[in-house]
Amino acid sequence: MRITLRQLQIFLAVAQSGSTTAAAGLVALSQSAASASLNELESLLGVQLFDRVGKRLVLNDSGRQLLPQARHMLDAAHTIERQFNDPASGSELHLGASTTIGSYLLPAMIAAYRREHTGVRVRALVANTADIVDAVVNFEVDAGLIEGPCHADDVWVEPWMMDELIVVVAPAHPVVTGGRKITLKMLREADWLLREAGSGTREAVEHALIPYLHHLPSSFEFGNSEAIKRATAEGLGISCLSRSVVEDLIESGKLLELETPLPTLRRHFYMVVSRHRAASPSLAALLSFCREWAQQQPR
């Protein structure tokens, strides 16, 4: 067998960075060594894996064909290393979570998991849905928990748990103090505080509200739900957020849940795993625990 894991690692680094110079920095080699390794891999396979476009290396059809296989091979090697390098300390899992899940659900879930699996270390990456899906595809995390639709091809997507979205506003906001019944017209004319593009919450809110409001004008956009709920409490506008995000400010009286003519707004949270991920007992145990934990949560 002439192909080496190091060659595949450099191939993936070039695919990610677009040049052998940048890839060399990712894998701690000189540029000449990275370039030589890539040339050797292409020679062994008898094909070019990249098109040279100016100074950039862009994956061609052969490179795209190799990409998932290379990721699978390296992931399998990493799994073996984690399993046997330090067996006394237990395994380590990398879990990705989109922002709402990572901030409001993941800490409690990981704490419960660690109580049952004391030897397992869990590292968490929290980012928006699009970034978590990319991390799953690129094998940067073992699995992801996301709050929006997944548009990637190379992942398994499984509905995980249901979440309720509610419309909230500050008690002193004019839409409340006017004493009028909330109408769809009032909601269409309101200033909405929304998450950024690429956020699962943003996509879910638009999917839930646009069929009734036809248009969702954004007064402000924020990078996380915590900022939105604080801005809403300050009276900057109204927002539609997960009940788990805003329940603390509702209980303290800083936010009110609006009674609207909208139906109950629900969305799915999802588990995503790469189709090319090498299965391991520790990952299977974590995914099983995630399913059981979700079933135990209040509906």
C-alpha cells in the first residue's frame, strides 16, 4: 500500500486552504515538503486532484471524488489514536451545537452524561447552524446538534427534539401599552430583532412567520439569541425566540409573551453525523444518550 495517511492529510489541508503554502502551516511542514507530498499522491493515483487557478488550487472532479474517502480514512485513524493512546483516561468526544442549543440545553445535557460516563471527556464547539454542519462535514466534530434545516449532502440527519418559538416584547413597548388586541397587521409593521443569516433560529423564525406576515423586516440583527432577548427587554423591538431562551426574563417580568393570532410555532432540533464518520462505541453511546435525554425534557 503506497498511499500514506500523511499524504491524505496534506491533500485535505490543501483542499481546505487552497494552496500548498497555507496547507503547510496547517500540518507543520515546509511548503516544499507539502507540495512534494501532494505531487507524489497525484502521481500514485495517476490523476490531478486540483485545477491550478492563478495562485489557488481548486478541487477538480477527481479531487472531489477522493475528498470523502480521505476524510473517512483520517477519521478512522484519529478514532484509533483516541481509543488506544490513553485508555486509562477514557475516550474524548467532540460535539458541535448551534448557538441556542449550546447556550441553553447543552450544559445540562453534558453534565447529565458525565454523571453516567465519568471517564469520557466531551469538548463542545458552539457556533451557528451553518458552521456546525460544516464542522461535521469536515470531521472537526464527531456529531452536531442543530436548530435549523441542514442542506449538506454527506451527513445523516435525525430529528432530535421539538422546540417552541414564542413572540416576546418588553412590558413598556407600545404594542402592549396601547391596550389593543394584537393583529397580523401590527406584527407586519413591527420592528423585528433577528439572528444573523446562517443561523438556524433565523431560518426557523422566517419559515414560521413569513407564511402569515408575508415579509419580516429586520430592525436589528444580532449574532446570538442572548443579545436579542436583552435588546427586546430594552424595548428595541419584538422578537421570536425559543421559550428556553427567554423563560428567565419572562419569569422576572422583563419580557412578556405576546398573545398573537399566530398558531403555536414549533420547530425540530436535529442530530447530524457525517455519512463517512467511522463508528465508535463511545460516539454511539453519546448519540443514544442524546435521544434518551431529549425524551425526558418537558414538552
